[in-house]
Amino acid sequence: MTPATLVAPAIAALAAAAVTVRPAAAQPPAPALDLPVDVTASMSAAWHDDRDYGDLFGRINLARLWGGWHAAVRLDTSTFVDPPGPETDDRYTVEKASIGWGDRSLEVTAGDAYVSFGRGLGLSLRKLDELGIDTTLRGAKLLVHRGPLAGTVVAGYANINNVDEATGASVDDPYDLIAGGQAQLAVADRVTLGAYAAAIAFHDSLGLVPNDRYTDRSVQAGVIIDAPRATPHAGFYLEAMGQELMTEPEAEHPRGFGLYGTAAAYAGKATILFEGKAYGELTPLQPDLGDPAFDAVAYSSPPTVERVLQTIENPATEIAGGRLRADWSFSPALLVYANYGGFRDWHGYADPASGEIVAGTIHDPYAGVEARWDEARSWALFSAGWRVVALDGSGELVRRDGHVELDASQALGARWSLTLHGLHEQVGKHESQILDESFRQGTITAGFRFQPSLTVAGGYDYTTEPTQPRRDYWSATVGWDLTPSSSLGLLVGSMRGGLKCISGVCRVLPPFEGVKLSATLRF
């Protein structure tokens, strides 16, 4: 099977779609089509030159609203040509499905639903497209709103995204049982008090020794105080939670705690934000799915209090600290900010001299500027920083991470604009006399956009990380917006892999080399 054999039918299908779905401005007025359901179809076809296989992914979302009722279903398909291994197999499934009813004070849902209590310390089932994560609760969800009172009750089992599109690997649902509830009370229109509790029974053992099904269980409970506008010039948020893990009946039950909070003050052109955390011996709520491609699946997401894209090696446990950010707005078109983060990490790092695990201190300063002009049709966002980890006692720097990032767009007339994105990272790791590595990696993308439909860009990725197969990766992309909600895309070339993190959720993505067609069509 050749790349042309796989991609040619996809090109024909996408071309046919392009004929039937044209930009509204290019068509004469036509009667509105009253479909019984809203349909969104997402498709991609790719050939991987580096691994000599092809894949075709499809996702069809059907949704319907009538009266107070709502229903939705998502069908996922995964088809492979010359799959690289037994872990890559065709799969066709009803991935998400739900039906429910609601009004202003009550909403009931049966099937799949996203759930998050507080800021995610105790329970967080969510979607992260960048990492291929989409976890819902399949069961029942009840929402109640009556005056100042609001409540949520959920029960069911975890339903994960079964296929990892980056690697082609697939696993079954873990069938971990989850139940919980959250209650909130609004006080004086300025403060909301809340409390929650959640319990998880894991289908498979969390430890190295296998246990009977649902022997390992975790219980989390927490309280919340939310006052975003406690005064006209200040607000705060505070969340505290406790956790208890139960394994074998005779074993000791580990307990942990988590504390997270923010405080903000506003004074004219200045804004001051403090964000802090203190996490004890929390146990990560992650199922053992038996495949590294799914290691990022988790049922909680304690805030990291660091940059969204910051690589974080240690789990959110045995760490405390915070960050302070100051913003100054010179005008609506110009903003500058400076941020300093400091944390004590008792989870520790390897001491290069002794090999022992030693606690460390994280220092993370960075600053940036945001500028807009041409009536906000042009902009430039720039930031840079340097993050280090110093060991207790010796003060030796065992991590040295620098970053520089730029996003810019320059309007050229009413419809044309030039775009530029650049990211450079300098990574240093010193763990022993042998392992003292330093490498660089980054991405540069430049292109143009013709409003309202066409985008063309060229990309260059580079990395000197020893585990990656090559240093330079070149690519070209073309995007065409058929309508505001339908688009086609083409990628030709290669992109680097490596560790990628989004808000503390990290996974290793493989590099890509080949061609990829994608389409999103909404009817």
C-alpha cells in the first residue's frame, strides 16, 4: 500500500465536501436546511513516512435540542493501512452518548458528561485536544440551581478516549467507578461557599501487587471560598481538600492534602495577582492502562501554578510555593508584565554527587509584553524566562530551562495579514557525573492569511535532544475555511516529537513525517 493509495480517496472525499459546503459569501441565497439534528464531522487521513503506515480517523457528532430535552452521540472510527504493530488495530465505536432534560433550576443527564469540582484538585474529567485526552463520566449527572443554592451529583464510570491518534495505540475503558457531589451557596452576591466529596474505585490495582477488582479506592473531600469581587478592587479564591487512599484492608491508608488559592488586586493601570499551592502526599488519580500513550489520563488536575506549557517532571505532590505577577497597562494597546515563581519541591531530584534524591527549590522568573495596533487587527505577544532548580545543601543547579516565545500578526490592508510564531527552549538536566545533558528545541512558523478563508504557512522545528531521530523538521500547511464552522487542512512535511505539557499534564509525543489531510464539516 502506498501513500497515494490511502490519501487519494481522502482527497476525493474532501473535494466532494468542498463542492457541497462553500463559503456563504460565494453562494446565492438559499432556503435554510432544517435538519433534525446538528451534525459535525471531523476526518483526517495521514501517511507516516517514518513508520510506513497510514491512518484514517473519523469522528461524527450528532446533537439535537427540542424543548427542554437534549441528546448527543459521537461515533469514532479508526482505520489503519499496514499498521506498525499489534497495539495498532482498527476500531469503530460509539465513544460518547448522552440524553437529558433541563430548565432554569434543574438539569438531568444520562450518559457521558464532563465533571470538575472546584479547580480540579478532587475530581476533574475533561478534554485536552492537544494531548489527545477526552475523559467523561458515563452514568448520571444532576445539576440543581435554586436561588443562591447550586448543587451537582454524579455517579458512573470513567469513559476515556480509546484511541491515541498520535501513535495509533488503543485500549479499552478502565471501568473505574466514580461518584461525587458538590454544593455551593452564594452569600451577599460577592462570596460563594462550597464543599465537595468524590470517591473512586479502581478496577485494576494501583500498586505493583495485583489486587481484586475495585480493591483500591480513593476518597477526596474539600471546601471552597470564591470571592472574585470581594471588594471593588480585590478578589480571592481558596480551596482546601483532603484525600485518603484505601488498598488492602490490613494496609495503612495513605492520606494527603491539597491547598490552592489566588488573590488579585486592581488599582488603575496596575493588576497584582498571587497564586499559591501547598500539596502534601497526594496520590495521583491515574488508572493503569498498560500503554505509555495513555499515561496522561487522570481523574484530577491540581493547578500547577506555573506556565501552561511548562514541562513538569514530578507529580503534584510534596510541593509548596506560589507565583506573583504584576501587570501594568500603559494603554488599551500596550501591556507589560513580570512574574516570579518560587517553590519547595520535597519530592526531590537526583544529587549528581551522591545519587540520592534531595529536595530542591524552584526559581521561575519570566516577563512579557503584549502590544496591539491597527485597531487591534495587528498584534505582538512576547515573553521570556529562565527556570532553575537548586538542590538543598549544595545549591547545585540540576535543572536549567529557558524559553523565549513570540506570536505576531501584521494586517496588510483589509483582508491580508502576515503571521509569525516562534518558540525557543533551552533545556538542561544534571543528574550524575555521566548524565549532564543540555539541548535546544523550538518551532518557527511563518505564513499569511487571506480573509476570510485561506491560510498558508511554513514551519521549521528543531531539536538537539538525544532521544529524537533527527535535528531539523520542515513542514508546509494550507487551511481553507469553507464556512465559519467548516474547514479543510493539509500538512506536508515533518514535526518534532518529545515531551509536551499542558497545565501540568504531560506526555511524550512521537515525531511525524509524511502527509496529513484533515476536514471539519458542520451541517
